[in-house]
Amino acid sequence: MERKAFLRTLGAGAAFALTFPCVQGCSKDDDGGLPIPTGVDFTIDLTSSEGAQLQNNGDFILKNEVVVVRNLQGNFIAASQICSHQQTDQVRFIDDDGGIFYCSTHGSRFSQNGAPLNTITNNPLKIFNTELNGDILRVFE
Ligand code: FES
């Protein structure tokens, strides 16, 4: 049976589904974007010019595809700069709702522990450990 005849036997709805499989399902998670950072372990000297960018509550920097943040309470936190939705590198910290992670690509919002705050994705954002020893901030898995 030829393809056209086969599709005709399935009816118009099935033919449409076979011909246009992406109409409902192409915006799925994990769509082959940038890799989520792994093996993260680096330090930032808070007395350096790099560290000076974390001087105020709400400040953040991007380093090794990690968003390193001094949150609104003055605590250091860190999350993947690569979004858990479709793996773009657009995750940033914003001061909405007491401070959240936000990806501007499609609008995903994540709590500071990585939990999704809207329905764009169910995938949690990867969070890293932070440890402050004097003026040296360590970010690690
Ligand atoms: S890649 Fe879609 S919201 Fe981040």
C-alpha cells in the first residue's frame, strides 16, 4: 500500500498526527540544549574585582555556567545558569517574591532551592552548595 493510500485508511485525524507530529509536543523539556554544569568546584575571592560584584544583597555573577548570588538576606546561593527547561543559558537571579531564579527564554521561575514556580517546566533547577571561609567563597556540588 502506498503511503497516501495508507494515510487515507487511517482517516484525516491520524494522517494529520502523522504528518505534523510537533503540533502539540515539540516544546518538551530536555530538548538537546546546552549541558547542565557538572563537576562544579570553584572559589571566588570576595576581595577581588570579581568578588566585589557580589558586594550587595541581590547581586549575582555568572561563572562557569553557574549563577552565584548574594541573596536578599545576604546569604550566598548558586544555581545552574543552564535552564532545566530547554537548556538555554538565560537563568538569572531577580528580586521578585523575595528572590528567585528566572529564565527569560520562556519565563520559567524557580525558588532558591530550585523548585519550579510555574508550569513552564516540572524539572527542578540544579542548585550548588556554597561555603564561605573568610573572604573565599567556594561553589561546589
Ligand atoms: S529554556 Fe525555557 S524557560 Fe528556560
